[in-house]
Amino acid sequence: MNIDEIIKHSKNLTPKSRRRFIENSLTLINQIEFSVILRGPYRLVLDSNIIMRLEDYRLGKINEGVLSILLVFILIKRLPHHIDLVIRPSVFYEYLRLSNVSSSRQHWEKFKELKSITEDELGSVLFFDGIETYSGAEYYLNLLQSDAKKITKTLRSYEQQDWRFNFFQPPGCGFAGIPANNGEFIIVPPVFAAQGLYKDIGLEYFDERRTSRFFMEHIEKNISECKLNNQQVVERYGGDRKFLLTKVLKLTTKGNLEGLADLDILSMCNVQTQFITQSHGRYSPASIGLSIDTNLATALRFYSSITRTSPQWGGSEQNMEDNMAEMEAFFHDEIRVKEGEGRLRQAMEYSQELLQELASKMGVE
């Protein structure tokens, strides 16, 4: 579908749906723009809601979600970067409606089906992360099912736990904290309390280090919202926290787990952690998360900003070589940031051209 066809269909939308089309398009464009600050090659990791919209499109349903996805792929094909489309095992798992493949034949049918839906509608080749064979899919889906049970059990235990916590602790208590005025105690903010209380849950598919922040945020939220805890400390050291990750990975009102693929995508497509991974010239393809889910999209945007800490000078002359090495590494990162900002500006120019074309043609009756 070209841009003229997209505009034609957008005019058949309700005013509310048309606004959603524009909002979705800007969300998807931003995800592309802010990810190219990383060095390529690039992998575009599709979320389950992208696949669901493409399924609708194949069935003849044209809605604002489909139109925004097709529009952003016009941008992707205009950019001067090669970007591969990738499906993660967790997205395949959700495509199978949270079930494993029961036979080689079923795997091949679903594999072909998903590949056809994506490639035919988007006009790009689709790649798979380890689930292109029956044995690979069965292996990863088994791990996902096991992790899903552990995550569900953990989140349910959080709901039942007593989250009373004394923010005033003696030094050496096992929690990080801020020294109190009298020096006799330390103040343990909710975020530090969560870090100290978190225990690994033995995940096998997911990287425990990367996913731990989701569970820590659930703990922090529970501690902060416990009315029996000192609310002055909560307001002073975290009262403005939005606990975004608890909206990405959560239990529904019926107690079912929601956000498994989102957890996978955000863990892999976090621009901040990928920038660190690419340090010192390490070869690490950049993964770009593409999603129109509001919470996941907001989280991807939040973790797209790159912060750098200047090296600390000081110490004895013996430390000078270490100081110089840290300074050189810092300048190397600065160069990477400038290169990335150049790619970001270029992507924004391409997207601005596309949006101007969209606006001018939508204004024509």
C-alpha cells in the first residue's frame, strides 16, 4: 500500500481513529529515529500487536493501527540503512496463543503462516531468532512456558506479601542508603529497599540481570503504596515515580500474565544498555523495538536517552594511567554519540519529509 492509498483509507476513519492513526505513526517513527543513534547493522524486532494488525489487514480489516504500520514501513524503506525484520520466540509464542508446537507439521504451518503474513503485507524478508526449526521452537517455547509460570508465581506472591518496611536502618544493614543527619542511621529509599529485597527467580529464557529491573519496580511500587510505611520518605525519595515497567509486565484482573513478549522486546531493544554493549567497537547488531502498545512504546522511548558519566580525576600518580584510559574511553563514547546524533538528524529529516507529504495530501479533498 503506497502513501496515497494510506491517505485514502485514513479519510474513511472516524475523527477519533484518525487521531489515533497520527499518534500511532508518530510513536512508530520515534522508535525508529531514536534507535539509529546506535551503530548498525539494525534488527527491527516486531511486537505481537504489529503481527495482530497485519492479521487483521489480511482479513480485509483496515484500521488506524494497520495504516500507521504501513506508513512507517514507507519510512523504513526510504532510510539509508539496511534494517532486517526479526521475530523473537516470545512473539511466536503469543502468535500461537501461548502454546507450544505439538509437531513438526504444526510448526511448519504456523511458521509459514506468520512469515507469509509479514512478508506479503510489509514487502520485507522476515527472519527468526532460533525458532525457524521445530526443535529450536520447541526448545525456546518450553523455556518461555517455564519462565511464564515463575513470573506469574512471583507477581502473585508480591500481591500477597506484607510490604511494611522501615526506611531507617543501621549502617551495614545490607541495604544501600543515605546517611541521616545524626549519623546513627541511614535512610533507605524505596528504590534501594527494592534492590535489597529482590531475589533471582531462576529464569531460563530471559536474562535475569536485564529483567530484574521489572521485578524491582514491582517491589518498589508495593513498598511505596503501602500506607503503613513512612509516606514522607516515599514522597521525598520517589513520590513522582510512575512505575512504568509495572504496566508493561503485569497480572490482569483475572490473574493472568500479560506482557511476556513486551518484557523480551524491552530487555533486548533498550537503547541505553545497547549503547553500553557497543562500547569499544564491540560488534553487536542494534535491535529496534517496534510496537504500538502504549505502555511498551512509552518504555522504549524512556530508555532511548543516553547518559554518560564524566571520568573522575584524582588519586596518586600511580592512578594517572587508569585516569587517562578512562578519559580516552569517555572521548570514544563522545564520538559515538556525535555519530549517532548525525544519524538521528538524518532519520528525522526523512521522517519530516514523509510527514509533510502526508499532511499536504491529507489536506487535499
